[in-house]
Amino acid sequence: MIYLDHAATSPLRPVAREAMAPFLDVRFGNPSGLYAIGRDAQEALDEARAAVAACLGARPSEIIFTSGATESINTALFGISYALRRAGAGNHVITSAIEHHAGIHAAAFLEELGFEVTVVGCDASGRVSLAEIDRAIRPGTILVNVMLANNEVGTIQPIPELAALLRERTAPGGHRIVLHTDAVQAPAWLPIDVEALGVDALSLSAHKFGGPKGTGILYLRRATPFHPLLLGGGQEMHKRAGTENVAGIAGTAAALQVAAAGTAERSARVLELRNRLRDGILAAIPDVQVNGCQVNCLPNILNVAFGGLESDALVAALDERGVAVSSGSACSSSTWEPSHVLMAMGVPIRRAVGSIRFSLGETTTPAEIDAVLKLLPGAVEAARRQFARART
């Protein structure tokens, strides 16, 4: 199999597997236990938290471990919004139209809970407008949610500039507008420093950077108003109840340390491969267009619209040929519809329904790219024939 769907999930790094192994067997204690094996688990938890904090430029006390980015995003949006509304700061949340479904659906549920939500758009490259966010801010605005890098087209958002804008819009003596970013696609490709970004909350998912599935990270800046989403014991500094997944957390920390090192060199190498794939597709196959710009984007994501077919048919045709790609977000594949990201970018629906996301990883090789370029014309032709038959 040639795997070009790393934005959906990535293979487990050997260093993560090695870090996890002891806690799946001999060192199985509950970190809340006061006896030796429990203290051992707590020590491992503390070491992992310190390692993650160092990778993000944060304090260990600002790192909360979760079950994944979906939980982290929901926890941030609900926990911060509820705490600020309860404190009388306001009731208004701003989010963007190109968020992952975890953010889109959480924002919709906030509306059901009585919050006012403004959804801002983006330009044709998928870049969110700071001017539109600025116009949307009002006295009752409490939270802004904009992802760091889009999972479908790879566009990097101006998060530091947004953070500066929100600081400027905070009235003297008034409440601070909190900024959360979904940074799930960024590790391994971009340096992530919460101080440089200027964010108050940030969400990550371990399996996107070579860690285990089922483990996530929520960075929550010290003193940010917050109410826990999960209630129970006092785990995670009373911010996320439930016995910690020590093995998963150990693997997450080990994987993030590797992902955070050498991002510039890794990105440059994979960018060459992505451009090789892009240029080869444009040269070999008629009626294709690249969705989004290729500047100020993640180096590993390429979103291409193929005319005269539907993307699920092309995904299937490539799968038959041993190539794994995606028609968009992996979390929405069970309810196929045109990508909400492409729709927000103004991509015509006939183009959007034929769009494919190729997402490369650090293990992708030039030989694999060349093999895909040989297989792709036949797969496209098969998908186009299927589309033509369905219309007759």
C-alpha cells in the first residue's frame, strides 16, 4: 500500500511504542494510587506532562491530557464559554467556517445552549479574514476559535496576528477575549510555541504526529476561565476527571518530542515531494485544478479537483490499485457530502464533489510519488467512466 492519507492518521512511531510498552504490562498502576506502583505511574505522568510542555513552550500545569483532539476542542469551547458567561463577561463566540467538524458542531451546540455564535468566512485560499473577525467583535465577545492549519487544504491561519488583534480589542479594565486554536495538523510541520502564537488554549491529537490513537492534549493558559467538561475525580489538576491513560500519554510525549524536532528540514523534504506530485498531476491529467494556494500552507497537503467524476469513486479506484487517499476529513467520510471547507472557499460544487486530498508523511518516498503518478491516470479514467454511466 502507498499511504497518502497522513492527515487522517499517521503510523505509530517506534519511540512511542517503546515508551508505551511498560505501562501496558508491568507498570500498570493507577496514578491516583498511594502505593509504589501508583506513584510510579504518577511519576511517568509528570514526566510526560513536562516533556509536552517543553515542546509547546508551556508550563506543565497548563497541559491537560484528553482522549483526543475532539475532546480537547469540545472541552475548550464549552469549558471556557460557560465559565466566562457564568462570570458575566458575555455570551458571544466567534468561530470560522473552515473548522474541523469537532469545532463546527461544538459551536452549533453552543447556540443551542443559548450562546450567540458568529461564523466568519475565508478567502479563496482558505485564509480566514482578520478584518471580518474584527468587525464581528462586540462588548459581549468572550471567545474566538480559529484553527492553526486547515486539515483539508493545508492553509495556515494568521494566529499570532489574530492574538495581537484580540489583545488590542480588550478594553482597559475589561475582560480578555480568549483565543483557542485547533493545531492538530501542525506538529511535525510547524514549530508550535504557545507564547509565539499568543493563544490561550490549543488542541492536539497524538495519532496525527505518530502517537497512539485515543490520546490528546489541551493546552490551557494559566488563569484562563474554565469549567471542566468531565466531572468526577480530581485528575488532571481537577480539569479533566477520569483515570489517565498512562501508556497513551507516555507514547504521546515521546512522539511529540520527535515531531517537534527538525520541522524545517522535514517540511522542506516533503514539500519537494508534494510539488512533484502536484506538477505531475497537472501535466498528465486534463481538467484538474488545485484547491487553495500553495503558499503559506502545510507542506504535506495537496487538495486537487478532478473534473467529470465524484471523489468517492476515485478514492475507491485508487484503493483498488493500492493507494490510500481521502476525499476530505476522515471524520466526515461516513456521511459523504461536498466539503464545507471547499464550499466556504467558494469552490463550485461540481468541482468540490470531485476533490481529493493527498496528504504526505515523513515516510513518503520519491518512488511512491512516481508510482502514484503512473497509477493515477488510469484510476481517474475509471472514475470518470463510472460517473458518465451514472448520468446516462
